[in-house]
Amino acid sequence: MIVDSALYLDGQRLIEKTGNHSLNLLESHQGAFAWIGLAQPSIEEITEVLGSFRLHETAIEDALQAQQRAKLEENGDVITFVIRTVFYEDQKSSVTTGELICFINPRFIIIVRHGDGAPLVTVRSELESHPEFLNLGPFAVLHGVISRVIDEYSSIASELEKDVIQIENEVFSESRKSVSRKIYSLKREVIEYRHAIEPLAAPLQRLVSEGRSGLPDALRPFYRDISDELARVCEHAAGMDSLLTAALQADLAQVQVQQNSDVRRISAWVALAAFPTMVAGIYGMNFEFMPELNWKFGYPLIMGLTFSGCAFLYYKFKKARWL
């Protein structure tokens, strides 16, 4: 459906609701540009809106396809800019993605939204409250949209970082419980998050490069600023991914250390039980002639020897920290 549509002239919103007649209105308002936003549109809506601007059929195909990588394409005087959006569900600690497909021309910007992500309603109101910036045209709108999406990237990175810190504390706690499953699940979410944000760096860099058609020079510093912000967010995500990898390795190492400790402890107790078992086994044999059988101090001697041997083994194992 069409969320909102309007014409803007000198940074001010015109009274007309453009709907599907934006092109005709643009021809009657020189210097104005149209801003149309669609959310989860049907095939008929996309075909009607984009067709009214006489966009190429490949643009309609791009608008219909979801789960595209972030990219920048030029087709004549129309630039297609795809942005992946990210949504974080705190209760499930899961990341879901959507996308924004933006068609930009000096006379219009059409934004088609699929899936979840940062709401863009406030972007329009914020830009309308700064007409001097909105007067720079459709690329000022694109800047506002990308800036809002990157801000959402940063907030989601903060939420993911909380989960990473919690996992790290659990790994190095006194509990013997392994958290490798939780680490692996969180790592998958971080990887999906990285796959959504990192491909945006290349098309954004292409957009701010010198000589890029349609981008006003006054906007280049603003685009460089959000490009730097995106680089910082990507570095943050890469750091969390590396930290989770280290946490997973540490958790597995602790499991192995604990298993080795358990094996040593079991071996020590088996050795302690083996000594009296050996003595009892010898004197349990039914031989007629055996030493100390008829000696009145034989039993105390054997019991003392057994106790002393067990005590000696216990001391050695305890000293070696096997018990």
C-alpha cells in the first residue's frame, strides 16, 4: 500500500496528494520533486506506481524481489539503491531482516519497503521540519532514510553486545554447565546481522565518490559522515563475531579440561581401590601353605600395610591435585 506521497517544492510540502498522478503533477510544478513511500505493496500497486513514472520493467522486477543484497545500480537517469533493514526481537534474541528499494531521480524518489526494520514515518516529519535540507532534493531524502537505518543498526548492535557480554560471563562463571549451544545460536544472529549491514558499505561508497551523477555537492559531506558511521558499526559487529568465536573456543576448552579432571579423579579412586583389592585377592587364594596365616600378628600387619598404602596413594594424588 502507499504509506504517503507528496510533492515538495523549495523544501515545502505541497497540498496535493500525489497518489498515482505524480508525474502529471511534476510536469505542472517545475523544480518540485515527488516522494512516494510504499510498504509491502502488491504486484498491482508496484506496477501502477512505478509504471506511472515510466520506469523500466527491470525496476519493477527489482521492487518485487525481496532478500536482495545492498546494491547501487544505474539505469539511465534512475538510480536503484537497495538497503537491508534489520529488526531485533529481544525476547527471542533473534535478528530478522527486510529491505528498502529506493528509486531516485532528480524529480522523484520512490521507496518500496519489504519486511521489518526502522520505521520511516518520523524521517518524513523530521525532514519536513528542515526545509533548507529537504530543498536539496531526493538525495536529501535518501540520506535521511540511510541515516535512520544505520542508527537502527547501532541500536541493534548495542542489544547484541548485551547478549555477548552475558554469554561471556556465563562461560567464565563457576558453573560447570556448557553454553556452547547458546553461543552458536547468538553467533548465527550476529552473522545474519553482518550479512545485512556490511554489503551496504560498497554502494554507499560508490554513491559518495566524486562524479556520481545527481548527488549535490552540498550533500557529499553528509554522506561521508554516515559512511564513516556504517564503517564503525561494521567493525563493532566484526568484533562481536570474533569475541563469540573466542568464547566458543574457551567454552569447549573448559569442557575438555573438566573432562580431563574427571578422568584423573576417577583414575585416582580406582588406584586407591586397587591396592586393598590386590591384597585381599592374594589372601583370598585357597593355598594350604601361606605365610602369616597362623601368625597372631598377621592380620594387624596386613591391615596396617593396606591402610598405610591407601593413605600414601591418597597423599600423592591429593598433592598432584587429582583428588
